[in-house]
Amino acid sequence: MSHPRRGGVIFLLVLLSIMTYIDRIIITIAGPGIMQQFSISETQMGTVYSAYLLSYSIMMIPGGWFTDFSGPRASLAVMAFGSALFTGMTALGGRPGLGALIGIVPAFLTLRLLMGIFAAPMYPAAGRMSANWNPPEARARAWGWIASGAGIGGACVPLLFSWMYASYGWRGSFFVAAAGSAVLAAIWYWYVRDYPPEQASARIAPQVRVPSPWKELFTNRDLMLLTAGYFTANYFEYIFFFW
């Protein structure tokens, strides 16, 4: 029997998916204005864009480990609050701000690297939370909704952030996005639990940690093909987002 909060959990996961895509790519809308204001070259700004992807990719597996250790509720709360923090701090990357202390490009590089670290647990933790709350026959459908949030977020950014940019400037727009992310993070942590109440025993029972079978993972043909497909799709996706 489905728990009445299950739909709410999936809905919030979709919103988190939308939020993380908005937070990660709004800098591409602000980028031309930032480059003009601080005399940053396209190559330098491209490096700033790539800094997020570098730390995000490297920290994806540690983000999964953190989720296994802390639970998906806490992991996603840290992700959302961290994304909110560094989205807001991006507005302070220029002068006046952190850029006045360490330089404009190093400031934006540092902030984007840190944001990528905090954003990394998003989809590992979302997968774990979806599995906790959905029976096997409903997990693909639930994941379809969660993954759709990435597309919705990417589609919303040009329209939403362009309007915010025109209304509040690039700094104000980052602050507004950060505030929205922080509110969503608070709602998430208040509303969601790692497991439905009827699975309380699974929540409190001690869990035996089984070492990750790395050799089996890297020799799994299906997993490697999925990874290659994901790499190929994201290569072109992020070229359009960031370059």
C-alpha cells in the first residue's frame, strides 16, 4: 500500500532536480555581463564554467558514499543548502567581494568548484530516496519524473533568469535563486524522512556495510554501456550549456 507522503517525496525530488539545474547553469546567462564588467575573456569564463563540472564529476562517487553513511534525507539537505550558499556567494565573486581579495577569475573558480562539490550527491541520493519510498515496479516511473526535473530546470533558466537579470541585475538574480534554493532545502528536511513509517525497522536496524565490488562494476557490460551513453549525451549537453 502506498504511503500518502510518497507523492510529496517524489514531488520534492523533482523540485530539487529542477533547482540543481537552475543553480548550475544560471551563470551562463550572467556570463556575458560578468565578462564585460570585469574584462574576463571567453576562455577564462569557460574555465570557470568547467570548474563546476570538474568537482561535480570527481565528487559524484564520494557523494554516493556520503549518502550511504548519512541517509538520503540529510545528504540532499546538505546538497540543497550548499547549493544555495554558493549560488548566493557567486554574487560576491567580483569586486567588491571575494574577487577584490584573490582576483576575479580565481574567486569565481573557487566558488564554482565548491558548488560542484556540494551538488554532487543530488542524483545518487535521489536514487536512494526513490528506492526507499517506491516498490520495484514503480521505481522507473518515479525516476522518470525526477530526471525530467533536469530538463525542466534547463528549459526554465533562459526565460526565468533573463527576466531576473533584467529586473535585479546579475548579483540580485543569484541572491534570489539562492533564497529559493534555501527555502526548498528547509521544506525538504522538514517534510521528508529516509523511509516510510511502515519501514521503521529498516530505518533503525544496524546495516552491514558490504565493500563495493569495484571489479564487478567495471566489468559489467551493461553498466559500462550505460556509462558510455551518459558520457556521450552529457558531452554535447554541457557544450550547449556552458560553451
